[in-house]
Amino acid sequence: MSKNEALLAMQQGKKVAHMYFDDNEFLYIKGGIMYTEDNYKFDNREDGYDGWKDRSSEAFQKGWYIVA
């Protein structure tokens, strides 16, 4: 699925991963904040890093999927 579809899926409570992620890596949203599988903030962090926006290259526009 596309990056936009992955974001919508996370907003609906699903976990998503990308084809370039390791097998155990995924993202999810809780309370409007995106987190990694290890419960680390992935976007809108206090240090200014935004992993979601950082993955804006062509390679990350497709290749997302829902994790069971």
C-alpha cells in the first residue's frame, strides 16, 4: 500500500511495516503519536526528528503493509 494508505491504517488502529523494515519492525499510532515497535516516538519528537517525514523518498511512497 502507499504511504498515505499506511497512515490511514495506523489512524484506524493498525500496525504497519515497510518492505525495507526488518521482520520485527513496525509502526503504530496511539493518542495521535506515531511509535515504533519498541514504543519510541517516531514523529513529532522533542528533539525535532520526525521519522515519518524523513521517509519521503520515492522508495517509501509504496511498499507498506499491515502487520497481523
